[in-house]
Amino acid sequence: MIDQLIDSFKKFELQLNGASKNSWHQIRKKAMESFSEKGLPKAKNEEYRYTQLGRILDKKFQFSDLSMVGRDSIHGENILFHDADAYHIYINNGIVDKEINSSLIANGLIILTLQEALGKYPKDIEAHLGNYSNKNNDAFAELNTIFSYEGVFIKVEKNANIDKPILLHYSGTDHLNQSIYQSRNLIIVESGAQVEIIESYSSFEKEEYFSNHVSEIVVEANAHFNYYKLQNQSNKTYHVDNTYIAQEKDSVVTSYIFTLEGKIIRNNLNFALEDQNCETHLFGLYVAHGDNHIDNHTVVNHKFANCFSNQIYKGILDDTAKAVFNGKIFVQPDAQKTNAFQSNKNILLTDTASMNSKPQLEIWADDVKCSHGCTTGQLDEEQLFYLRSRGISKSSARGMLLHAFVDDVLDKIKIDFLHDFVANEMNNRLD
Amino acid sequence: MSKDNQILEELTSSEYKYGFETLIENDSAPKGINEDIIRFISAKKEEPEWMLELRLKAYRHWITLEEPTWPNVHYPKINFQDIIYYSAPKPRKELQSLDEVDPELLETFKKLGISLEEQKRLSGVAVDAVIDSVSVKTTFKKTLGELGIIFCSFSEAVREHPDLIKKYLGSVVPMTDNYYATLNSAVFTDGSFCYIPKGVRCPMELSTYFRINASGTGQFERTLIVADEGSYVSYLEGCTAPQRDENQLHAAVVEIYTETNAEVKYSTVQNWYPGSKEGKGGIYNFVTKRGLCKGNNSKISWTQVETGSAITWKYPSCILKGDNSVGEFYSVAVTNNYQQADTGSKMIHLGKNTNSTIISKGISAGKSQNSYRGLVKIHKRAENARNFSQCDSLLMGDKCGAHTFPYIEIDNSSAKVEHEATTSKIGEDQIFYCNQRGIDTENAVALIVNGYAKEVLNKLPMEFAVEAQKLLALTLEGSVG
């Protein structure tokens, strides 16, 4: 497979014309070196222990041609939230649609493709692109660094308060049969700025493809950033998402991830708290059915004192669905007075569903308060009985309890149209 | 703050108090491991042919294995050819009374504060004293014999009860289980064997005192406890070792097998030499402990107080195979100076209505690293399984680390699994509360730590609880009084 990739990389280099000399390409080469040493995660890789992605992808997909894929026309009206009050950007098969892009204007907001940004904001690109994803050595992030060409560059200028959320529509079509798409974002929220970004993933056709996404996000001092991901692809799509968020002093970041559909979905969400007084919230909700396989890995790395992080991830598993949760909290020696909390709760609806949970705390500082809690079980018999004794049918009692279970995550959504959509999906799924 | 620093200073400078060496003439094998050494051990132990075959099979498998590197501990690579695999105290004749025991040996026990005669006379504990791999003394054997309980050294069991050994040896920890268990299967020199017959409730606590002696000796103990239908036994294991500069390897295997309605309670106090305060020397403790709840309604309970060893690497586990079986794990692990511990428990639920509890309390001080690593696995057919895990860590000083790696794997919807973990230092408000009531900071810390570990210490048998508290205090001396 690695040989295939090296060939593919050579083809890719030829397509780049003169671009193979710029700094971005040096990052690609570096990632290629690191990747070719280890390849995709093997069976015994601890990080991919419960999600044998390497093996599955190797069998299913052709790694011989990872070069740029042709653009497909996008049918705007078919896309979820196309009429929502937001700044829309469409990304199909990993390629940014420029026409729709050009209608975007707001004070202090800059949205470009990465290629454009390379010309206009070379300093930002040089300072940040690949800087976070390469440190982590995740094979899929490296694969993305090697082959991604296009992507979205968002810069929110100092003290700008963006009035509407930015909505990134990701979709995939399978015109090459079992294609692999790479998409990439670089988001810079400058000091004092406020912005909300939504990434919505959907697919038009129920065909197999593998999308491999990387987002690198820098949130500067005193900035506020709300970051939503809605993963609602088809039950044949494979999706790997690597997100790296670096927070600076006094910044507040809230991330939300809603996973509703996908054959195998793997999310690596990495927070690095690079200065004091950062606040981080992580909310997650996954509702898996059929043979969905949903894997959430999160890392919160506390490097400095007086930071706060709180994580709530909840899941409901039906049919033969599988879910994996691994939440790591690191508290480095200098991060005194850290408060870090984590909770993962799961409900299994059938005996064929399974849940693997691994909450992990690693602490090197003494003056901290850290805790994690993790529960897995079914609906409480006594609660069901209570409702039924008051004349509520079994199925609606069950629905009520499931709703109550997901509600404390749903309530956290601050964007109405997104909240309504997710709540509505929950209604359809749970009743 | 200066008070705190002073306490930490004292704490990190406290020396290992049980460091001394008994001068007993040794009968040792040459350094290194190969088939000849294994034949030598087997011949020395006058073992039957089948036992030797088992050892050789394990050895041949062992050489194909690689040393595991996944635990969260760091140490220089062990040279397995630099270890003496057999060393026995000279007087090997069977002893009937304490008078025949080497006086120097008795002196050793006296220094430890648990002299055989005291134990024998006052507490009614039968002690199978293991000094450097060979049992030299077994007390209370006759009393136990009347009930049909077999409690003897492993080598004696191989000679006298070969059927039981053949049936149960390796039934819980198979020969090929892991790197160190396989090594142990090949070279184990002695250990204890305990068999409780049907319906018998063992009237006393059974206890083995492990003690590492003789420089450069790896100690490979093998313990096998079989509790037949409806029986009960409480088993104690405790250890101290002399001060020494080179690292010593200890790779023991403990197997527990319980039939229907049987219950085994296994308690450990581990206080091997933890290395000097600069992190030099100390014991490497790589132990495989596992219990199988074979029959319905059976119960296995592990309690451990871990204060010693430079590196501790052990996961007492329960396989809950029988319906309604119960597994428990209570642990206090204290690390100080440069000690490293990676310990926890595995609860594997296979039967219906099985129930397990994990309570783990870690205390790290000095420059030590303390990890909890555990697995709770609910199998597809394990209806109504229940698990509660709690692992708390207490940090003392800003140079130590606490880590938790719980694995929770659930394949059945009727399971109820809860896991909780907290990490914190002793709250300033708690200390203030005590100060305010006239308790000085040092005593306040002692009070709080004792309260913190109480849940586990309470599970220890009387005789052990006292010693465990002493050890806890000793390990954290200066800060917990």
C-alpha cells in the first residue's frame, strides 16, 4: 500500500506545476516521510484498537490515485440548511465551490480557499498550516497533509463579532467508485473576535466513499469560538475527522459534535490549551443504529495554570451498532489549579450493540481537581415503571426517557435551526 | 507552604527501614536461563517427569515472546541471562518445631515484627514461610490436616498431590498467558498450594511470608488456591525485602480457582525494597494474579496494599464465569521517591447476574508515577451484569504523576456499568478545617490519608490491617506521621 501511495504522491507532485516549491509542499514532504515509515494504523495500534480502520480501508479503497478529483456540480437546494441564515460555503468531494464563495462579505471576516490564502496571507499559512496536525503523528492526518490541495481558509480579524454563523457544507459524490476525498480547513480567530462555525457533512448518494478531513484552528487571546459538527452521511460512508484546536490566553471554545449516520466514523478532537485561563467545553451526541461504527477520541491537553475544561459525551446504540469513546485529559506539571471534568454516558438498546469506553486521566500537577465518570447500561426499569404506572405506554415512556437522556446536550446548542434539526432527528429516531 | 515543603523533604528523605540481609548459606544455580538450568531446578526439586515437561514447554514458548512495553513504567532493559534462577537456603530437612529453624531466620522475622512463635501462639495464623523460594517451615499443618485442608509448599504438593496439581495448574493462568507468567511457568522454584475441600470453612487465616534474600536472585513464586464447593478461605500474602543496590526481578503467578458457592479472600501487603531515594535499586514486581469463579455463586475478593517495589506491574483479575458470581478488588497503592506503579484490576463477566466492584486508591508522592489500569468486560451472554469502579488518586507534591487507563467494553444491553475517577491533592479547606480544630498540619494529613484509604483498609483481616496502616505511615513518613 505504501508503494501505491508513493506512486500516487509522484503523480500528485507533477500536477502541482510550479507549486511544488512552496512552503506548503515542504510540509507535505515531511508528512510523507513520517507516514511512509508507519503506514495506516495496524491491528495492535492502541489508538485504533477498537476501530480497525487501517485494515478495512486498505481492503476497500484504492490508494493508487489520491490526486485531485474533478469537480461535480452541486445542487444547492438539495443540501441541508441551504436556506438557513448563515454564510454558506460548499465543499464537494473535497473541492471548494468558488462561485458560492464569492457572495460572502462581512466586516472582519475573510474566507478564501487555501490556495488563494497562500498568495494573500503567506505568513498565516506558514505559521499554522500543518503545525498542529504534524505534531500529533496521526496517520490519517498525515495522509491528509500529504494529499490535500484545496481547503477553506477562514480568518476572523481582531475584535470582529460575526453576526451569522459560517456554514460549511461538506458533501461527497461517488463518481469514481470508492473514492477517497481529502478536505482541509485552517481557521484563525484573532484576539477578541467572536464567531460560530458549523461543519455539516452529508452525502447525496448511498455509495461508498472515504472522506478524510483535517481542521486546524487557532483561537487567540480573549476570543470566543463555537464550533459545531453535524455528521449525517450515508450508512456507506467512511469518515475520519482530525481537528486540532489551539487556545490562547482567556479564550473560550465550545465544541459540539453530533453523529447521526455513517458506516465508520472516527473523530479525533484535540485541544491544546497553550496559555492560562482558557475555558473549553466539549459536547458530543452519537445515536448509532444499523451497523454504524462511531469512534470518538478526544484529547484535552492542559499546559498552563488556571484552565477549565468540561466534557459531556452521550450515546445511544441500537441494532448492531458499535461505539467507542476515548477521552484523554492531560494535566502537565505547570498546569496547577486546573479543573478538568469528563463524563461519558451510554445507553445500549440491544444485546448486539456494543460500547467500548476508555476515559483516561494523566496528571502531573498536584493542585488540580479532575474527575471522569462513565456509565453504560439500559433504561432504568424503575423509571419506566413509574411512567407506566401513570398510564403512559411503554413505547412513549421509553421515548420520554431517551429524550431526557439526550436533552442536556441538545439544550447546549445555541443556533436555532441546528437545534431544531437535531431535535427533530432525535424525535424520528427515538420514538 | 514552607511547612509543606518541609514535610515533603522529610517524606522524601525517609529510608527503607526493613533493609538488612540475613546471612544464610545459599545453594544457588549459575546465572542465566537455558534448558539445562530448568532441568537443574527440576532435578533440585526432585520433580516428576511431567512437571519438567511443563517447564520446558513453557520455556520454549517463552523464548518466542517479546518483553511487553505497554505498561506506563520505565526501567532499564532486564538482562534475563544475568539472573540466578535458583537459590535455596541450605537446611532442607523437614522441621517439626520452631527450635529447628535456623536462629538467624528467626531473627529476621523478629526484626520484621512478625515472629513465627508470636503468630503461632497469639493470632492462630498458620505461616508457610518462604525465604528465597523454598518453604522451610509450615506451621499448623496438623490442625488444618484434620479438616482435610491441604496447605503446603508447591514442591511438596507436586510430590504428594500430583493429581490436584495436574488438574488445576495453569487452569486459570495458562502457561502461555503473558511474558512473565510464561517465564514463571518455566523457572518457578516454589510457592504455596492450598486446597479447601467441599463444604469446609477454613478456621484461620492462611498466610505466606515472602521474603527476597540473597543478592541477584530472581524470585519466581507460584501460588495455587483451589476452593472446592461451598468452602471458604482467607489467604494472606505479605512481603518485605532487604536493602540492595541492584534491581531484582520478581515475577510471581497466583491462581485462584473457586467451585460452586465457594469464596476466596486474598489479601496482600507488599512492601519490597522500593529503591533508594535517588531511585537506585529496588524490586521489579511483575506479577500475574488471576481468579476464576468457575462455579455459580462463587466469590473472589482481592485486597492489596502496595507500598514497596521500584516498579509494580500487576492486575489481580477475576473471571466471573459462574452465574451470580462476585468479583471484588480493593487496592491502596502508594508510591514515593522514584517508584512507579501500574496496577489495577480486570473483571471479565461471562456468567449471568455477575457482580464486580473495583475500588482503587492511589497515592503518589515525591517523584513517583502511579497508574491505574483496569478492564471491565461484559460479555454478550452476561445478562444483568453489574460493575462499579471507583479509582481515586491523591497527589502529594508537584513532581509526581497520577494516571488512569480504564478500559470498559460492553456487549450486553442489560449491563450496568459505572466508572468514576477523581484526582486531587489534599484540599486546603480540609487541612484548614483540621487546623482550626487544633490538629497540626502533619496530623491532619495523616488523618485525611487514613480516611482516604479506609474503605480499602477495612477490607483487610485484623492482623493485616494493623501492619498495613503501619506500612502506609512508614512509606509516607514525615507527612502522614
